[in-house]
Amino acid sequence: MTRQNLTILMLNAFRTWRKQLLAAMGARRVDALCLRVLLSHKILEGTEKYKVLLKFVESCVKTLENEVGNLDLASTEMDRLIVNRLSCCTKVQQLCTSAVEAFDSMPSDRCSNYMDKKDHRRLPKVGDVNLI
């Protein structure tokens, strides 16, 4: 595998990671939130360069696990609870937002051209939560 192909794979992985966290921030159901956070964690697991991002996601995983239990089982064993009813909702959203912002502020040589313009989405404010 050439260095260029490896770079493309890495950039695609981080594009996917970022999309998963954005989807987690917009999730209404707890099972969807848990799945997105868990996928984000698996993408970052074992990376050396992105330990800062991994710490944010690990904090998010621990916070969710304290409230809902094992995230691996969340989508199969959980009723369709609403995210806004979790006591950790705001903290999880803050951690996701912080992780995405940390990634976006990384030097361009580490994550240059990591997404197309069409993929760039405005991060919601932590207080912007749908109650429906």
C-alpha cells in the first residue's frame, strides 16, 4: 500500500469519525447515541496521534456507560429512550462538541483536506436540543 493510499484511508476514517460524532450530537434516541459514540471510539482506538480526541470520546463512553450500562448492548436491550431525558445529555453533547472542535483545530499537516466542503456542518450549541 502506498503512502498516498494510506493517507486517503486515514482521511476517510476521520471523515467517518467526524460524521459519527455529529450524528451522535443530533441523536434523539439513546440507542442511536450509544451506537454512534461506540463507533467513534472504535475508529480512534489504538491511534497514537489522536490521543487527545480519544480522551474526549472515552470520557463520553464512560459517562454514557455510567447511566445506561454497556454500550455494546444498548441498541439491542434498551427501550427507545429519549436522549434529552438522560441526566448526562448535556455533558455528552459537550464532550462530542469538544472532540469535533479539537479535530477541526488540528494543524493542517495532520488532517489536511479531511472533508469536502459539502460535509462541513455547523456545530450546534450545547443548549440547542430538540425537545420533541
